[in-house]
Amino acid sequence: MNENIQTRLKWYTVLCVSVLAMYLSWTFGFLDSLYKSDITKISWVIIGLYFLFSLRLGYRLHRFDRDKDRYTFSTNPEWFAGETMLSLGMIGTVVGFIYMLTTVFTGINVEDTASVQEALGMMATGMGTALWTTLVGLIASVLLKLQLVLVDEHVDG
């Protein structure tokens, strides 16, 4: 099989697995949980960036294979996007912890059960934001970088 077709097929496989994972996440309610838990919605920005840059990479790979003589190929923007997704995940983590620590202890009355329950609910919201954004940022970054390694191997080789 032609090396160009193999590389595009590998890229396409990673993209299809990503779409399948999103569908299964929606089917089993993970996306709904993500929407409710992430107060910053940074996770959705990360997911959008992942699919945007994945499709951009596939388009550029197709264009490179078609017009090798006239088209130079650099994956620097995609590598930067992969690092940005990771950074956005960490920013969401920090924001979640800040939200948790600044809201949970304001006006808490330890003798009132309802007050303690409300504080624990706010704490859970902050922790949910922190953990979801970290998870989504890590997964999206790893998947985009996997595609980039496959493509760079083809383009440089």
C-alpha cells in the first residue's frame, strides 16, 4: 500500500476513534456530566480545538500528498495547539481549585448541617471543574500529538 495512503488512513483512524468516543460519551451521559460539572466550560473549548486542528491536519496532509512540489508542510501550529490544550486543562484546574477554596469557606457555619452540605456541594463543583478540565486537556493533547507523530513520520521520511 502506498505510504501516503497509509499515513492518511492512520490519521483517519485516530479521528474516527475520537468521533466514536464522543458518541459513546454522549450516549452514556458523560458529556452531560461534563457540561454540568465544568463551570468554566474550558473543556468544551479544548474539545473544539482538538477537532478543529485534527481536521486541519487531515486537510493539510491531503493537500501535501496532492501537491508535494508546490506545498511545504509544517506541523508547528498543530504542535502549539496540542500544548495549548494541555495548558487550558491546567488553567481549568487552577480555576476549579480557586473556585472551590474561595466559595466553600465563606459564611460557613459548622454547627448548621445545611450550611456544611452547601459548602460541600460548592467544593464538589470546584473539584469537578478541576478534574474534568485536566482530563479533557490531557486526552485531547495526547490524541492530537499522536496524529502529529504519525504525520511527521510521513512528511519528514
